Amino acid sequence: MGFLPKRMFSFMVRSLSIPFMGFPGVFSCFVHYHKLDRDTIPKILAFYLNPIKERLYREKERIFNELEKARVSGDRKRINDLSKAYEESLDKINEIENMEKALNVLHNPRKDKTKLKPDAKWVEKVIAEVRDNGWNPIIDYGVRVNIEPLKELKILLPAADRVK
């Protein structure tokens, strides 16, 4: 095998993963680009985000119950520690709910469709096609087109902004 075919083959077999970033320390996952389809967002919500959200709610309730016990006993140091932990759990829940909202906005069809000029570029047209009817990635359109709606909602890592 010559240099060029070998080089082309090495790029063909590599997988491309898209890093979905929720919020630091709360949620993130990788999605294999070639497996993207209309069901990707519901799968992320059902199999990853919802279990994390449920765990965070249980943790919040546990901390709240311990905080109430500490208030009854009057242990100030424990009350301070648990109050901070409770605030952190509320922040994490808020972050995961924001991520869930962003994913739902991405998945559901837009009420206000993108209005394009008649002489719009191909890229703008296909991005609107992928985004406006509920995110429906079309692998043949390429990475830039399919991740643009994700970039707009700040769902991807900041490094994704370099893809233009």
C-alpha cells in the first residue's frame, strides 16, 4: 500500500466523537459522530441525564434532612457545612435542568423557522434544514453543519467553536 492510500485509510477508520458538555462536574458525554440520528437527544436524556438528575434530587433531599437534624441539635459547624453542601446541590440541579432545557430546545422543532435570503449559501441552508425541524443530523452534510445547532445552544465544549 502506497503512502497516499495508507494515509487516506488511516483517516477513514478513525471515529469522531462529539463531546457534549453539560456543566463542569455535573454532566458530560461523548457521542460517536457516525451514530448520530434523530433519537440521539432522547437517548442522552433518558439514559444519561435523567438518572443523574434523579441522583442529584436524592442527594439534595438527604442533605436537607441532615441539615434539619443539625438545626435541631444546634451544631453550628455542621449546619454551615451542610448549608454549603445544600447550596452546591441546588446549583448542580439548576445546571442539569438548564442542560435538559437546552437539549429539549434542540430536539423539538422550532416555531420560528430560519428565514434565509434567496441567495443564501449552501451551508446556511443545510444548517437551517438540520436545525429547524428539530435537530435531525444528516451525516453526509458534514461535521460543521450537524454541530452548528449544538454550538449555538452552548452544549458542546468551548473548543468546538473553532470548527467553522
